[in-house]
Amino acid sequence: MAGNKRFPRRPSRTVHVGPVPIGGAHPVSIQSMTTTHTRDLRETLAQIRRLAAAGCDLVRVAVPSLSDADALAQLVRSSPVPLIADIHFTTSLALKALEAGVAKVRLNPGNIDDPDGLRRVLARAAELGRPIRFGVNSGSVRGAAGARLVRRPARGPRARAAGARLVRRPARGPRACATGASDSRDLARLMVDVLMEWVHQAETEGFRDLVLSAKASDVPTTLEAYRLLAEACDLPFHLGITAAGPMDEARTRSAIVLGALLSEGIGDTVRVSLTGSPVNEVLMAQEILAELGLRPRLGLRIISCPTCGRCEVDLIGLVEALKARTRDVLAPLTVAVMGCVVNGPGEAVEADVGVAAGKGHGILFREGEVVRKVPEKDLLDVLLQEIRTLADKARR
Ligand code: SF4
């Protein structure tokens, strides 16, 4: 599904990451990144397979050393999804990754200071028809490359051609000294300026298969950076917020960033990053995209009330048990679990299946019709049976 009427996508160029198109009218794809040492073939491949099984379209692997680069060819051969090499500092590793067959390379302009190496990577990627993502993070862009750009702003037609709006005002104050940016807006501009300078260099070399990302670790800077980027170019964007934190924090920050930007049509591929299992990154990304109607749902959509003093059953326990026992159900069914008759029947009737609880029992609804009254002790089993029957029907 490529955007929808409510959230039309920003027009962008299409690049192909192996068989997965990014940008244009193509579906917003889901990415994640392995947490293993890439050179550990067995563990890395096992994690790639788990990610692919969870619905991940593209998997990125870290390539910090030669031994990691040496593992790539085997991983590429065995992976069920296209692999992306994540490269910092060293362009020679990017060349090795390209030779190993990765479908895309991510370079960090914030920590690569090697124009000749960059030219070689661009030339080889062009020969092989592989795209490159220039991905800056707020943390790394404050370093050498970012600082140099701030000190030496490009002017004239070259900067205009790149769409660059370089930081013109030196940052001040203790925080500014540390960051090179006086506030979130300056930091967002710095990220965009560094990116657009790299875009200009790549396009000067004739290389156009680019994807961009500008991730900060806070919501306002990330939103600002992507909105500025969207004004500056028509390249496809990889969306995300960096260092998003553990599960709960990551869920909130990612939902705000991805939700806001995707609802403005900005974003072509997404990564929810979190400190924890990358499979959860994929599940969260699916949830966000499905709620926006940008991807079909892979699994149940449970709607349940928060409960209140009117609820006479253990609804929280029921919902937790239902969630735990339906993780394998991939049918896009809506299941309503409501605590009483105030809103219960209304919500349940709109769901594929649902219950509205009473005192020690629940009323079962299926596809808008009341089916029967079910004792509280049987509610979970009856709901599970109904869900599996509807899921089987949906598969046929
Ligand atoms: Fe309370 Fe009933 Fe609303 Fe649930 S559906 S929050 S129990 S009023």
C-alpha cells in the first residue's frame, strides 16, 4: 500500500535495495539491525531469520572490522532478505561490503573524512547498481565533519545546487561549544547541511541512488531535521530516532516521530530502534504503519477499554492472556474486549469478534451480531476459539 488518501506520500525518487524498492509510491518498508557480532555467522544469521519471519523487509548489520566484512558474503548468500552494511569511519570496509554483495551500504557523514575513499565507494556502488544511505546521527554530526562544515560554509551556486543551507551563525555558550549547535533547530540544520553537502558531492560524481536519514535522540530535533530535508531534496528517507532507549521510551519516541512524519507524507523506510530485541523493533514498526493505514496489519488489533469501577470481571488479566496466546495469529482481525455495557457493545459490534463483560460473564459478538452469553471462566477459551475460526476463514 503506497500511502493512502488521508496521508498521501511526499513524492520521492525510487531506489532499489535488492528486490525492495524504497521511495516513490512504493510501500513504506521496515528495517531493523542485528545486535550480534556480524562475524558470528551462526548467531547473526539466526537473528536475521527471526527478523525476516517477524516481517522485516531489510536487515542492517554492523561492519566495524575486517573480520565482520569477511562474513558478509556468506550472510548475503544465506539471508532471506536484502542485507545492508553499516559503515562508520572507514570507506575501505564499504568497498569490501559491496564486493561481498550487500544490497545497500550506509555511510555516516559525521565520522567519515575521506573524499577519495568516498569517491571510490560511489564509483563501485554505481558499477554494481547498489544504493547508498547517507545517515547522520546527532551524536556523530557534532564531530569532525560537522564542525568543519560549520567553520567552512559552502556558498554560491554549489551550495544552492545541493539545496544546502549551511549554519551561518557560530554556536555560543557551553552547550554550543560541546555540540556545535546552540539549540535543537541549529542541530537539525547542521545535520541537514552535512547531508546536503554529501548529496552534492555524490551527485557531482554522477551518483543518484541515495537514501538519507537524519536521526537525533530527541523528538523535536528529529522532526525538524526531516522536515528541513523534505524541503531540500526529493531523495527517499529512512526514518527513525536514534538512541531511542528501552522498550517503553522507544515506543513513545518512535510513535511520535514516525507517526508525525508519516502522517505528513515524509518517510519511505523506517527503523524503530530500541535497547532490546530487534524483533520488537519490527513489531513496533508494523504497529505504527498499520495504525496509519500504510501497511496491512500482520496480526490482531486488540481494542480494549482501560476498565473502571463499572467492570465486574478481570479484564486486564483477560487481555494480557489473550495477547500472549495470539502472538502466532497473523490474520488482520479486530478483537474488542470491553469491561461493561456502557461502550462495550458499541465497540464489540464494530470488531470482527469481541466481548462486552457483565457481572461474572461476557456477551460474545461476532461480525456485528450477538452470539451468546459466556461465563467469565470460559471467556478466554471461547474468544480464542472464535479468533482461530475467523483466522482460518480469512486464510481460505
Ligand atoms: Fe468502564 Fe465500561 Fe468504559 Fe470499560 S467500557 S472503561 S468498564 S465504562
